[in-house]
Amino acid sequence: MILDCAVHPADIQDRDGAKLVLEKVIARFPHLTRIWADGGYAGKLVDWAKEAGQWILEIVKRSDTAVGFEVLPHRWIVERTFAWLGRFRRMSKDYEALLETSEAMIRVAMIRLMTRRLAVS
């Protein structure tokens, strides 16, 4: 389940967008220690995460010897979550005019997923 989200315009680089999410996470989840990210988040963000929240930002990289498709540890969790969100009609395309509405729709979709799982168990 998603702990928090931050939707930003496409003209903001992913590393800068990650800072938006992590700034929201600092107060809500003080015991968070490790964060996994893909290669697009390498660089200054790793140092920033260590300074800002005492987090270990671990970059999950694809092996240099890999040929074809390879399941990367921890990255599949993010891709699976995007697939879950894509099942919701309103989330399948970017229909929203406001960033806040997009964030709200992500939260509504995750709440629906959670309540369905609780109802089944």
C-alpha cells in the first residue's frame, strides 16, 4: 500500500519530485530507514536523503550482464502498484486538471483496494 504520494507536473525531474514525497514522509514516518529507488534517482538525491531524514536510499540497478527482461528486487513492487492503479478507470488516463485531484484519486484507489482486501479476509 502507498504510504504517501506527491503528483507533480511533467517538467519536474523525478529526483526533484522524490524530494517532494520524502519531505512529506519525514514527519509521518520517523522510523523509516531504507528506501529503494531505480537508477533515475541516483546522484545528489542519495546524499540529500541521508541528510534530510537519515535514510539509506538504495539504488536498485539492473545487472550489466543481464540480457532481455529481468525481474529486479523491490522494483516489481512499484510496477505492481502502478498496475493496480491502472485498473481504475479514472486512473487509467490523466483526466485531472489539478494535481491535488490526482493525489486524491490515488488515495481513493488505494483505500478501495485496502477495504476489499479487509472484507475478504
